[in-house]
Amino acid sequence: MTRYVLDRDHADKIRVRDESAWDFRVLGGVLERVRRAAHAYLVLDQRGFAVEGRFMVRSAIEHAVTAQWAYLTPDGIDRLEVKMIQARLDYAKHSRNLNDPEWAEVIAGIEKQFPRTRSGIRKPGTPKFTGAGQMLATMDATGYLQRAYAVLSRVGHVSDQAVTDYFMTEADGTVVVTSAPAEDFDLEVFHTIATCCALAAWVRARLEGDEQSIELASSQGLLYRLDTHLDPVQRRFPNEEKSGTGAPAR
């Protein structure tokens, strides 16, 4: 078993199944971001900033669904690694000092990290997150997460909601700017962040081979696994039952 230490005062030690070690190396931080986003949302909610906390919920959807896609689709882990390496490469090229010859070595070193097929061809990265036929639409059979993501994006981007959230008309017709936006749909937002936690917790429990945590994540009445509607060829674990609550066969 491989030991990983999550930096929570260096006290939270977990053991990951050897066959899941590389999966955890790629997904561990992605899954942890979901947990942190949920914590941040709760802190902001308690301090009267629930609407601002919706930025965190939108981020949690993206990270939780990406982790599910990478873990549950064939070659998904390698494709997510390609995306991450490409982001690192783009950042290095953008930051490059053309007068510094060491940058060429740095960039060449990053380019060597891309996973490749047996014939030496670089593997593709992940599909785009949103859009017809893309990651979110592929994994979200019910459309629930797509709708939530679209609504939360209106808060995260400059949109008409920046006007409608902060302006109101009083009885005498005076238009005023409110000190805080209305906190409508808070229960729906809380349900969404809870769903993200279930999605992330289930993947992590699988990587750890923790049957108790798998059962806990899958028994909340929330979405916890997003591949069961896919064709077998699109599934990394096609022989698992549709309920898919157990750990993968060893």
C-alpha cells in the first residue's frame, strides 16, 4: 500500500491501494479542492456571504465532474494528465525570458512529460468541460449539474445578474442599490455543493479501497457516480453493476 500525507497539519494519513497510486497522484489534489471549496462555502455562508460562496460551488462542480470523468472513462487519467501538463507548458512559455537560455531546457523538460501511446504519439487531452457532447454533458445524464453550472456561471461572470442582484425598486419608484444581494435558492445551492462532495468522496474512497466510505458516499440520496448510463466502451469499469457501489475488482 502506498502512503500519502494530506497537508492538514501533517496529521491526516491515508493509504491508497497500490493499483490506484497513480490515479491518486493525478486526482488527489483535484478531489481535495472539492472538499476545500465546500468548506469555504460553509464559512462564507456562516458569515453572511452565501451568494459570494457560489463561486466556490461552481468550482466544485468542475473539479468533481472532472475527477469522475478521469477516473471512470478509459484512459481518462492519462488524458487529464495531458491537460495538466499542457497548462504547465503554456504557463512556462508565457513566462519565458527569451534572454535566459535555461528556459529552453525547462520547456523541453515539460514537453517530455506528456503521456504517449506505444507508437510514440502524444495522447489527447480532456474534452472541453461544457458544450454539447463535452465532459459535463456526457457525464450528467439527468441535466441537473448542467443547469446548476449554468446558473452559477451567471454569478461568476460579468452578466445581467450583477444588475438584478444589487438593484431594487422601492414602493415610491425609487431605484436603490442594495448592500447585499438576495439569497434566493440557498437550499438548491447547498444541495449542489453536497452533491459535489458525494461525487468526490466516492472517487477518493475507491482509490483508498475504503468500503465504509464508499457506502457512506453512495447512501446520501445524492449523485455519487456518473458513468452508469454510458455505453460499456465508454466505461473504464464496464463489468461493474449499474449501482456500482463497491470497490473495483482486484
